[in-house]
Amino acid sequence: MPWVRFPFRLSKSAVARVRVRFPLQRFPPMTLLHATDFHFNKSWFYWLLHSAPANGLVVLTGDLLDRSRGVPLASQIDWVSGWLREFPRPLCVCSGDHDRQWDERAARWTPAYWLRDIGNPLVSVDGQRTHVGGLSLLSIGGTTHPKGGAADIWAVHEPASGTLVALDKERGMRGDPSLMTAVERFSPRLVLSGHVARPARWRHHVGRTMFLNPGSDPEAVFPNHILVHAESLASRLVTDRRKEHPFETVVPMNSPLAAAV
């Protein structure tokens, strides 16, 4: 398969060139683009708005904010909310643990209620459904319990514990131990997640459900992301290939190798 080279615009004054190993003609505008764990990296938000590959729906699976960055959480919420209100294309967002709010009066963390105030009809958030290519997609909030619901695709921050997309190469098995029970009940075709930055695999097939996690590399020029064809559900991982990276194996969903990963 030949390499394809094209520019990603990261700022008004800089252009970075990367190489992406996928045939552009196989992923028309009805492609779903899945990314995760931006952790208030403004350059990634800019990339998604101006330079991401053509897609029919963007899915961000949590941790848009970063409680450890040193920027007041209220300021981060204000900036990200403004970005979401202006986003001009269909977008599905689910909250992660970093997206919760601190309630001073109750002295506790609360769900990401700020997402409810976005007011952009193109943006679906926790608890809402949207559609892409005839498939239904459910956004599941990070604090939602029990999780799950009838939909072809789930967007949820923490992957299902016990899957390889939840196995951190350095920290061991992570993820939500209750999610697999919900998957067995509702049988979604895809579960899109994040949270684990360096998963052992970016995809793992269990029964009729494919689990995807692009991982996250804070030093990358642009975020790891997975492109999913809305009809065949074939998927490809795209990463910043200017540097050594653990995610270099690409397995199409219809490949016999899919069951092995």
C-alpha cells in the first residue's frame, strides 16, 4: 500500500507534514473520525477544526479538559465550550473523568453538566443519540451508571476492563469493570473509548462487538485517531508517524486477522 502525503495545518504560521498509511478514496465524507483525551491541548482542537481528514461525524471520547494542566478549570470549560459552540460539523462528545466539575457548595465532583449548555444542534453530548450512515450512536457520560443502551455504536470514556484496549502497557489492566456486562446485554457493534493512553491493542473483537481505543500521545503533532467507514465499519488507526510510536499495525475490520487482535 503506497504512502500518502498531505499537510495538516496546526497554526496560522506553521504547517507540519506527516505520512498517513491509508487510501483516501476508501474513506468518503461519511467516515466516522474517533479521537480521545485531548487534555486541553489547543493545537489538537485547532487541527480537528481545520485539518482533520474528511468525515461525516467526529467522536471525542472524553477528557477534553485537564485538571493537572495548571489552567483554572472554569477557564478551560469556557474555552472548550466556545469551541464546541462554533464547531461546524456533526460531533459527538462523551465526558471523561477530567471533565467533571467541582461543586463548592456540596464539596464534591459532579458530572460534566457544562456540556448540556453547548447549544449547538450539531453537537450531541452525554445521554444523547445521533446517527451516521444509518447507524445510531449513543454518548455515555463518564459518571453514568448503569452504562449502556440500545445503539449500534457507543462512545464512552473508559474502555471495558478485560479487553486489550483497556490493557495499559505500563500500568496493567484498567477500564470499567462493569461495561462488559452492559455490552453483553445490548450488543453494540462498536464501542469507542479512550482513557488508556498506551493500550496493548487499539482494537479488540469480542463476540459481535469491536472495541476501539486510539490511545493518546501528548507529544504528537496531531491526536491519534481512528477512521471508521460508516457502511462496512472497516477501521484504520492514524498516528503521528514522524516519531517512534507503538501503534503501527493496521488491521481492517473485515480482515481474518481482526479476530486475533
